[in-house]
Amino acid sequence: FEITSGERICQMVLKKYERFVWKEVSSLSKTERGEGGFGHTGKL
């Protein structure tokens, strides 16, 4: 095939990359949002 002037031949996506470290805990602190249980939105 032939590439002509102005023709796009590639594409690039720039995205932020962050490193993180998992920290295992025995329990989670209470939050107002988390009181309703798994998947609860509090909108009912």
C-alpha cells in the first residue's frame, strides 16, 4: 500500500501510570456510606 502526505498511519494514547502497594488489614473502619452493606446506595 502507499502512504500519502497527510495520511494518518499510527495512533497513540497517553495515560497516567501510578504504582501502588497493597496493604493487608484485619478490619476496615466504619464509614457513613458503608453502613448500608455491599452495593447499597442509600437512595431508597
